[in-house]
Amino acid sequence: MDLSTYKLGDEITEAVCSQWMDLQRRDDETAYALALLALKQKVEQALLTYHGRIITVRALKGGLRILDDRESAEYNPKRFQDGLRIARRAHRRLMAVDVSKLTPQGREEFGKTATKQAAQLSMLRQRDPVKLIESRGPKLPSLFGQVKAK
């Protein structure tokens, strides 16, 4: 797997991915998708070593796309919101559990888990952005107020 010719914004085609994985998409779609995710992680690791920073790689159309900074700035917030949506759905499903059918130990664990998840989701709830106040230079603490220079 030689990534020296690839730069940010490039695509690694399905043909190249198939060659690197020694697996054809048409043979087994599920196995190909899982192998592509594993390859994506290897490519991300190699790019981290090569560039010295984390680079976002996206599985797309049976291949991989190495996102440039602009694409990454658009893609990653969407993925973050998708993750929050998944977390909210999972919590709603957890809250639908019939606790009376759990063992005493299971009820205790359920309570801890539900409380922890609720607190985490509450912290992530969108709030008004913090307004930054413009600074007018450093303010140094003074014991006796302003001391005049002689």
C-alpha cells in the first residue's frame, strides 16, 4: 500500500482498494464493506504518520476519499450530529425497557446507566453560543489599586 502519490482531496478508487484488500466487491458485498472499513483505518494511520496530523478518510462509492481541510470541516460536524442522533435514539429505547422484569442487580445497573446517559445527553443539548467580550489588554491584579510610577 503506497500512499506517497496521494494528497489531500484525492480518491482511492474501488479498483485500487480491491487490489490492496485482495477482495472483489461483486464477490461478497458485506465482506467487502467490512474490509473497506479496516482499510480506511490503515490508510488513516499511514496518513497520520506521513502528514504528522489526523487526516479524515471517507468510504465512498466502494473506494476511499482523502478529505482536504475544507471537506473535512463540512463532513466531521455532520458525523458528530449523526452520532448524537444515534445516542438519543438509543437512550429513548433504553427508557422503554420494562424495569419490573429485571433482576434487582439489573435494576440498579439500569438506574445508573439511565442516569449517566441522561446527564451526558443533557450536557450535549444545544444552548445559545457564549458571547465573547472584547478584551482591552491585560489587567494585572494590584494589591492597593493603581500604583503611580515616580
